[in-house]
Amino acid sequence: MNAMIILNTLMPGQVVLEYSYLLSAIMFVIGLKLESNPATARKGNFWAASGMILPMITTLLLNKDAAGEGISLANAAAVILIIAAGAVVWNRNGPKSKNDGHATNGILF
């Protein structure tokens, strides 16, 4: 009963946002499971990465503050620019061999 009251007070965009968070968590867990097998590791990376990017996109598009305003265009552009810069750094300094893919590779230190 309480869930229906909460669901009715949410705006349609917020409901989609909440479901996208749930879907992204499920996708991330599926990706982790697929990564446990070398034969399906690439597919697992895709599922996990998709599970991470989905809430970022839906938050940028659908999130509203208490006044009902969305994320400003300047903030959205800053987030996209930082993600692009991280991708450039990773592609330039990324793993050079199979054994060089540890977690800190590609970070600027």
C-alpha cells in the first residue's frame, strides 16, 4: 500500500529514473557474472559498462530538484567533457599487454 502512495506522488520522469537505477544494478550484476568466465568476459564488460552508463544518462536527462528544474546545460556539458577526457587518457595510457590492465592504469599519476 505504501509503495503505491509513493509511486503516485512521483512524477513520470522520476518513475523512469528510479526504474533505470534498478535496471542498471541488474545489468551490472549480470556483467559481473559474465566476467567470471574468460569466454564471456567481453560480453560481461559490455553489460557492466552499459549498467554504469544508463543511470548517468537518465540522471542527466530526467533528474529534477525540489523546484522542478533539471540539471543545467553547463553542468551536463561538464560531465560529458570529463567523461570524454577520461576516455582519451585511458586510450593513450591504457593496457599495453594482457597483464597490464590493473585498476590504476590510465589515471594521471
